[in-house]
Amino acid sequence: MKALVLHGKGDVRAESVPDPTPQDAHSALVKVERAAICGSDLHLYHGDVPAAPGLVVGHEFVGEVMEVGSEVTNIRTGDHVMVSGVIGCGQCKRCLNGEVVRCERKQTRVFGMAPELPGGQAEAVAVPGAEHAIRRIPEGVSVEQAVLLTDILPTGYFGARNADIEPGETVVVIGAGPVGLLALLSAQLFGPARVLVVDRIPERLALAAELGGIPVSAEHADSVIAEMTNEQGADRIIEAVGSDATILKAIEWVRAAGTVSVVGVNTSPAVPFPMIHALMKDLTFRVGLVPVPELWSALIPLVACGRLQPERVFTHRMGLSEGAEAYRRFNAREDGILKVLLDPSR
């Protein structure tokens, strides 16, 4: 089959790889209909996350069930489904509740991050623990929306939920990339008075404004946040970039007894965390990997009824065969690119 394969830093190629096969009776085989490139895929592309050459990448994908194991009872061949980008063992109490990041067997994994779990930027994927990793695409949810429900929308919502937002508060989202924009949409569900969105790219700030945020250029953010909060700092900060600098800014910009919620992926083994500053602020600091299936029960109805319209983050649609160019453009941020949807049939 055709797949996008990582061969090293800055080197992703569309090429033929062996067809996947289900691992056991709890697995399923999914023919991929659409996949997306996630910002965290760039950590592999940049070489920040070690990966063996030959890795099939991607963890945001939906498709049609081609085969199911004998122990899988809630989906069947022909179903159109979305697959959680993050999975656990699929059998422990935590996984059964959708809390895959807290898997009691310590089998939390992300598709396309290791050879043992090839990714979804491919024509087909074998899905272990399929009963709890897979959900039929519900009525009222489009294919593009379903792709976003496999990781990025739950991540944005997870960031907002973890921020402890109360009605009437001031929230700052750092980063107007796809995760930051979906964190903006999610934060608005909790009733803040205003959500400021900080970024350096004008096109992204313009979209943040269209989505109801207050755009703030990063170069003026210190003074703007101070002025708008009477020098007290924002009540809640959602960090959606993942750099050392933006995490430190989140701690700086939050008020005393406020909350910082980090969903940006940071691969540094030694972030210079200002412990004394956090201590004196009585700071709540949260960071974690999103438990995708746990959040579907909240997010699917919001998408199906039109309350959330996450598909606006897609700016480019390309064939899987154009994957190398898609990664190059995404990495270079060319042509206003924000998020790429891939079609394996092309």
C-alpha cells in the first residue's frame, strides 16, 4: 500500500510499504479515507523526537472498516469510523472509560510515533484495541470534522477544560495554530468574558478574530495583557505552542492563584521552570496528553449540532502522493497554510 514514510530529518516520502494486518481478535483493519498532518508530526520531521527510519507517520485519520477481530462487537465491516490518535491497552478499567493516557497496563501509545504502531497517513491502518479506539462517525458529523475529533479538537478542549475557566474571566491562548484556535473555540464554551489570542502571524491572528478571539501580536503582548487585566495578569492561560519561551510567558502572564494549562508539545528534557515564581503566585500548572475517547461524549454533540465548527482550521487539501510537498509547505508556513487534509486516493 501507499504511505508517508519518515526517513530522517526533513525527509518524508510517499512510497509503498507492506499492507497492515490486524494483530489479534481485538483489532480491526481500517481503509483510510482522510488523514491530517498535525503540528506534533513536525517534531518527528525536525528530528526533535527520535524515530527509526521507515516509520509510517500520522495519528489523525478516519476511514472504512475492512476487517474486525472476533472479539470486536461494536463495529462491523463497512462502518465509517474515526480512530483515536491516542490509545491504551483497550481492556483495563481506565481504557474502558476512555482514559487511555492513564492505562493501567502502561500501554499509552500514539499512532505514527513508533514502528510498533504505524500511522494513519497511509491507505490502511491496523488498529489494536479497536472496540475502544474506534467510534462510528455519527450522523451530523462530516468527514473533515471527524478527522479533527481524532486528536486536535479534543486537545484544544482538553486545554480549555484543564484551565478551570469560570464565567466572566479573562483567558489568554498562546499560539494561533490549529490547536490554539480550537482551544479558543473550546474556551468560549465555558463563558469567559474575553479570550485573547497571542501569535506572530497576521493571518492566524485574523482568523482568531473571526472566531471570536481578541488578537494580540506577540511583540505587544506584555503591555496589552497588563493593560487589559489592570496589571493583575490573566485568570487562565492555555499554552498551545510548546516552546520553553511560551511556557515561561504563560507563567509570567497568569495572575496570582491562576491556572496555566499546557497542551503544546515540548520535547526539551530540561525546561527552565521558574519554581520560586510559581510558588509565590500559588500557581496551578497542568500539562498532559489528551485522552481522546474520554472527550468524545462531550464534543460529538457540540459538533453535530453546529455549536463547534472546527473544520475552519483546514486551509489546504492535498493527495497522499503529495505528502512530501505537504510537509515542506506546512513546515515553511507557506501560502497561509494552517492545517493540511490528505486524501489517500490521490
